Amino acid sequence: MGRPVEFDRPTAVNRALALFWRQGYQATSLADLLPAMGISRSSFYAAFGDKRGFFIECLDLWAARTLQLLNDQRNGLPPIDALQKFFERSVAEALGPKVNWGCMLVNTVLEMSGVDDELATRASTHMADMERIFQDSLQDAGATPAQAEKMAAMLMLFNEGIRVSSRRRLPEAQQLQSISTTFGLVRSALA
């Protein structure tokens, strides 16, 4: 019988997620993960299997948290305000030490396309889930299904762009102005 796991799993996972988010899958070695997580190699393999499977767990957790954030915004605000707040909050929360980390999903698509298409596809699938929430919100705001589909696709492209721009360290004011302009156009299209 193996030894029981002797570490705080949620803390270890959060630390690893941050490392994968900042460095990417390929640049994050097991030698990087173990001290960041505060665990031994044997504990890692016993608890998580291999690095790739563990990365998938972290990627799925990132996606679930992002979808939860989107849904939380939708529960408290009018639909378009909720979407705009989601974008603004993402910019505001990315300031400080995370200023140039981008989005783990977008980063994974960029890093893994053509290298590990299964990981890139998994990240893309999570992004499609986000796009469906954008579409639902737009329909809730009065868009026809066809309008909502087109506008949600546009917002997803904008989402990808704003995440990449954060890695360029564009000033917060510039990013927030782009968000304001985009949602001004969305509101005008729905008026």
C-alpha cells in the first residue's frame, strides 16, 4: 500500500496552474513544478500521474473558473454590462505580477498548435464554451440568434486579442478604452 498524500492538494494545484499559466506547458519542467508545489517527485506521480495529464487538469480548472466568473457576472448585471465587466475585470486582475501572463487558454492554443494538437483543441473547446456564453448573453440582450452568433464570434476574437495585448504590457487605460469602444459598438448594434 502506498503512502498517503501528505500535502494540500488545492494549494499545490493552484501553484502549478500559475506556473503553467506564466511559463506555458513546454517551458515548465517537473523540476520547476515540484518546488513550486512543495511536493516530492513520488508524491507528484502518486497524486497526478504525469505532467501532461496534470496540465490538462490545470487547463480544465482554469476554464471552469473562467466560465464561473462569466456566469457570476451574468447573474448580477444586465447582459451586455456583464460581458463588459468580465473583460474589464480580466484586465484589472491581470495587473501587478500577472500583467503579462495573458490567458492560459489562448496561451495554450498559441503554444501547442502544431506541437500537440490535442492540447490546443482542448483549450479551443473551452474557448468555444466561453463564446456560447457570450452568445447567450447577447440573445438575452435582444440580439437575434444570427446576430448573437456573429457578435459572439467577434467578441471571442476581441477576447483573444486583448489577452495577447496584455502580454505586450499595453497600458491598462489603453486596454480599458478598447473594451469600452468595443462594447459601445455592441450596444449600438443592438439598439
